[in-house]
Amino acid sequence: MTGTLVTARRVLAQLRHDPRTIALILVVPCVLMGLLAWMYHDHQPQVFDRIGPALLGLFPLVVMFIVTSVSTLRERRSGTLERLWTTPVTKGAFVAGYALAFGLMSVIQAVIAVGFSIWVCGLDLQGPVWQLIVVAVLAAVLGTCMGLLASGFARTEFQAVQFMPAFILPQFLLCGLLMPRDQLPEVLRWLSDVLPLSYAVDATKTLATSSDSGADVARDCAVLVGFIALAVVAGTATLRRRTP
Amino acid sequence: MTSNITGAGSTATRRTAPGVVATGAADATGAADAAVVVDGLCVERGGRPVLGHLDLRIPAGMVTGLLGPSGAGKSTLMRAIVGVQAVRSGTVTVLGAPAGSAALRRRVGYVTQAPSVYEDLTVEQNLRYFARLAGVGRGRVEEVLAQVDLKSEQAALSGHLSGGQLSRVSLACALVTDPDLLVLDEPTVGLDPVLRRSLWALFDELAASGTTLLVSSHVIDEAARCDELVLMRDGAVLAHEGLDSLLARTGTTDAEAAFLALIDDAGIDDAGEAGPDAGSAGQQTPGSVGRPGPRHGVPPLARSRQDGEQR
């Protein structure tokens, strides 16, 4: 537990020395949402209302995935991880420390992105705003945890960055944004059922169209939490105190 | 911290006297004076043996030098001792417990060959992180910063430091937990002679206060700084004894010549002297091969050139 807090604090201290990364984490989703709103502003504002909430789940997930996978890989490559294994920190505390630090960044990022979309870009949401924030935070934390997991399979930063299209883009294609999931060919629908992003997008779609969203959103969020836990456990399992 | 070589020599004489033994090693049954006991250690990497059935005892409260050419297996042995090396067979016992066990993680300090610190943290933040992980108080950070002469750099971003400063930050991160065993992989590489001298003086101070140090180097001349030498080549221990007895045995005048003589011996007669005999010499009398007077002081300046070449 101490290891988790101490590590989270250290990761945040590192981030503080890197204001450009902080700016990218916080600003990029807002810029993308702004672009999207602007694109549809003149002729099809209803399209922004329909896909905007889903992209509020997707953008933070992508950003956090990259940030986390590269920074944990950097730890592996710089020798600090090997040194850490000679200290009292446990594997679980290490992963949890990273998840906590970047999870905190995710919360700030999600609050800013949702606020910007609704109050600046004029996103018209049927469901409650706080539920959209919860979904966006969970999506970002999921990105963090999947990034931790992916970094376990990458040997170089170069590979880690390429895991983004490999891990995320298939989920993007099948998540129901381009085509409703129930219209997908059967095999692809099954596949989309086991991909986490589908549930984030389902939840945001419900929030976009229905004011009575509570139960559905809660169920999707529970599934997301399950995927987060799975990614943390699997990410911890890829770490080895002893290496060849 | 800036003591001269003669001063360092006197601490060495004090240390080799009987009875000066780190308390931490006392619980190692049957090896009361050994901080590290390596038994039949085999390590393979990519199907190729790196360490072949290695036996070694490292005495407590002394500076043991691990010398040998690049590729001899020094780093692998050190990684096995700190418990991050996947091992094929054999045992490594550190301070009475299996290497890498949870109980040891507060008592063993490890400094990797390349400085392993967070370059996007300040010097002080680096030290404080490792201190907090081990539950060590804030005061210790200040103490160690002074010990490695980095007080004036404590607020600097580690990534902005010179190579020599960075390797001292790396060392400080291990010192901050006040370990009983300090494993240092080439800590003096790339340092100027003055800094190198002061680091060796620090190692002497630490050993005098009961810490066991295992220091690797491919600069054979640094042998003169160690209480005991372990000469390695091709994943095996060629010799383990003090420099004096090594020189006397090989009839040579410096460590490099002695090393070459041992290699020649081993080439002529594999099963003979250099192999098992040298190993047991270290095991029987790890503390008794003391040096009578000051150490063989090779002028520090003479070393830096060689350092650069071998690197």
C-alpha cells in the first residue's frame, strides 16, 4: 500500500517536470472535440450530439494508453525497474501506483473534456452530465491499464507506440460507432462483445439518446470496471522480478 | 570523504583483523563470516552458459573486488546475488536468506552499470523515492547527499547532470537505505581520477562501519583498492584471494600480470591450480589474507587511460 502511494507520487512528480505532456493529456481531447463540433456545426449539428459522447470515451482512452505504455516501458529500459525489484516494492504496488497516478490525470482530463464539450461546444446530452464524466474517466483508466498491459509485450518504445493501432483501432472499428453492433456479421458481433471499448460506447450512446439512462449505464460501467481489473491483474502478471 | 590512499590502507588493515564481522552475517549457519554464499550457480542466457557451476563466498564487512574482462559474467553474478537474475540451478544465500527474498530487500543495495535513476526527477526526489520505498526517514537523504558530495546539486534535474554526477546519484539511491550488502556494478567507470579516489575512500569508510561491498571493475588496476579479489573469466572464478597473496603465488608485481599468469596456467593445466584450488583458497581463509601495510597504490592517474581504452 505504501509502495503504491509512494510510486504514484513519484510518477506525478516526474509528470510535473514535463509540462508539455500534461498539456497534451489535458488539451488534446478538447481540441479534437472542438474540431468535431466545428465540422458539423453548420449543416448537421445533430451528428455531433450523436457521436460526440462516444468520442469523449475514445479520445482519453487513446491518449492514456500511449502515455502509460511508453512511460512504463521507459522504466523497463532505463534499468530503474530492475533496481526497483531489489527494493521492498511489490509488483502489484508498482502497477497500482502507475494506475493511480495516471488515473488521477484521467479524472482531470475527463472532467475538462466533458465540460468543454458541453459548455463550449454545445454538446446536447439527454442523460446527466456526471454520468458521462464517470464513463469518460473509466475509459481513460481503462486506457491506462491496457497501456500497462501492452508495455509488457513491447521490447522498445517503437513497438509500444505501434501497439496503439494494434490494440485500439480494431476496438474502434467494432465498438458500434461506425455501424450499430447488432448489424455486424455474427462473428464480429461476438468479438465486439468481448472488447472493452464497446461497453464505453454503449454507455455514451445511451446517455446521448435517453434521459432515463441510469441502469443501462451502470451495467456498462460495471463491465468496464471488470475489464480494468482484468488488465491490472494481467499487467502485473507480465512483470518478472527475475529476468534472463 | 577525501582521504588519501595511505589512509584507506589503514582502514583495510583494521578490517582484516579477526573479530571485525558484520552482525548481519552471523545468522548464516556455518558461514559466520560470509555475507554471500554462492553454491553451484549455473546461469544460461539464450541457451549459452554464462555462469557454469560457480562457488563463491564473499566475506562480510570488506570490499571484495570482482574483476575480469567484459563478458566474464560479473554482471550476471551480481544480478544473481541481488535476486533479479533468472537462475538455472544452484543457490545463492545472502545474509543468511535466499537471494532476492523479501526480507533482503531492505538490506541489499544494488547499483547497475548504467546509472538507473529517473532523469526527469531532481536528485533529491530520486533519493527520497527510494528512501520512502524502504521506509527510511528524510534525514537520511541529506546525510547521503553529503556523503556522495551532491549537496549543491540536490535540486537539479538528474537529466541535466554530468555522467559522473549521475552515477553518484545512482549510488546514493542505493546508499540511502543503509544496506548491509552493497553490490556495485562498475561504479567508477568514466569518473575522473580524483572522484574515483574519493569514491574508493567512501567504500572503505562503509566497509569499516560493517557494510559488505562487492564492487566489479574491468580496470584490473583497481584491484589495489580491494580487500579481496575475485578474478573471473568465461563464467568461472579463476582466483579468490588478497592481492598480496595473489602476487606472491603468481610471482608477478601487478594485478594485470597476475591475471595473465593465471589465465596461462589455466590454459596449460585445466584441472590444476587455477580452478578448484584457487576457489577453496578463498573459502577457507576469506578474512586472513590480510595485507600487512598500506595497499599497492597504483597512481590513480595511470588508470584513467586504460579505463578509456577498455571501455
